[in-house]
Amino acid sequence: EERLGFAHKGIEGLMTGASLETAARLAARVSGDSTVAYSLAFAQASEAALGLEPPPRSVWLRALMAELERLANHLGDVGAVCNDAAFALLHAHCAVLREQVLRAAAVAFGHRLMRDQVVPGGVAADLSDEGETAIRSALETIARRFPGLIEVYDGTASLQDRTVAAGVVSPALAAQYAPGGFVGRASGRSFDARRLPGYAPYDRLEFEVPVREQGDVDARVWIRIREIEQSLRLVEQVLAQLPAGDLAVPVPTATAGEGVALVEGFRGDVLVWLRLGADGHVQRCHLRDPSWFQWPLLEAAIAGNIVADFPLCNKSFNCAY
């Protein structure tokens, strides 16, 4: 049984009484690999509380950053799962591709994790020609090299022996616990916050939500693989349709309000609820990670597996600590 809470950072306590700017920076630091997802959820909740409409260009740039974050994390996870099955070759190759995405993000937005770039009211930095070139170069490299890595994964019998039928979460349990992201989608739950409740600009983008029923480690790897393919498509579409215009709107400093937002991060749906006082400072803010609904299912997934498969099952979930 998991014993969680040891990494408790007291973020809700730090946010209470903080300015909107300070709270936004705290939200970006809840989970380093999901800094864009948390920043976006916090920004959307803030905008709902204040009645703000971010400029169209900022909305599309946010989606660009979110998909780059998804690409980097899924590439890292595919390699890491293989590494826990003692197949270091794919780990090395996926790490190289992940690094390509992170370096492109650094060129495009000034930070490898794009931290503090999504802010209430819009975004903090624009995409330069140099940044777009770096992103397109990374996409081209991934599109060229990743299919070969998939063939290696699918065609290596010793690796398949470790991942197929290991760490199974049944569709019935997924329906009961409502996990998001690749954990839910690998077990038949097709929920994706980009579709439902949905938010801009995904209503104007074409993408599929991959779903599998097997619920094992292999299925969770394949969901990641298919999401990498979809994110490559999404980034191309965003770059092709990126509108011109302003990056942000002014944010009032002394307005009360309450807002909530649900955003699709790479692990699943990130929820932020926010209440602002009349002085514009945060009265309360709750940030819910998708891992809250996934951790309990790991206990079910490891039941009946050999001890050596625990790291493999655990990494296939990759819950936030």
C-alpha cells in the first residue's frame, strides 16, 4: 500500500494571501514536468474569476507549449519504461529525442520547461522565427526517428514479455476510479479535457484520443506512443494557424471573483479552483493533480506480479510524487 504525503510542500498554504502574480509562480512549481499544464489551469481559473479573455495569439501559444510539454514527457516515459525492463537502448534513443524538444522549447520560450511563460491574461513571451525553426527541426527529427524506435519496441520479444499482461488495470476499475490520461485511456476510459469540457484552441484543431482496453503496461506505452503522434500533428497545426496579435491583456489588481479550470496535462486532467478577495489576492486555491485518481490503481496493478515488475508497473503510471 502506498504511504503518500511525505513530499507535501504546503502550496495551498503559501498561496493563501498571495498576489495573483506570486500565486501563478507557485502554480508553475507544483510539478516541474507539468509546469505548463498547471500554469495554464491557474491562468484559466484566474481569467474565469476576473472575467478576462486572453488574446487569440496567446491562446494558441499556450497550446503550443502544452503540446511540447506533452511530447517531451511522453518521449521520456516510453524510454524509461523500457529501461525498467532492462532495455536501455530505447531509453537512450528516447532521451535524445526528449532533449531535442527541451532545447527547442528553450530557444522558443527562454526556458527548457517553459516555466512562467503562461500567465494570467496571456503569455509572457512571443514565438520568434528562430524559435519556430527550432521547433520544426525537433519535429522533423522525431518524425524521422521515432517510428523506427516503435518497431524496435514492438518487435523485441524479451521486452514484450515484460510489458504485455503486466500491471493490469481493468476497465471496470478505471470506470470506478475515473483516472485521466494514459492510465485511464489504456483501460478504456476515453476522457480528455481538451475535448470535454474542452477549451480553445483545441475546438479548431484535429486530433484523436487513443484508447485501449488491455490496461497493462504495454497498453500504457502504446497510449503514449499514439499521443506523441497526435502531438506532432497538433504542433504542426498550431504553427500553421498561429494568429497575429497581442500576447496578454491587463489584469485588474483589486477585483474579487471565483473561477475553476480543467486542463489536459501529459498525465491527465489538472484542476485548479481559485477564489480572489476584494484586494485581488488569493483567498483560497486548490490544485488537483491527475495522480490523485491514479495512485490507488497502482496497488491493483501490481497485485499478482513478480517483485521485479514493480518498478515497471510504477513507471508505466509515472504518478507525481
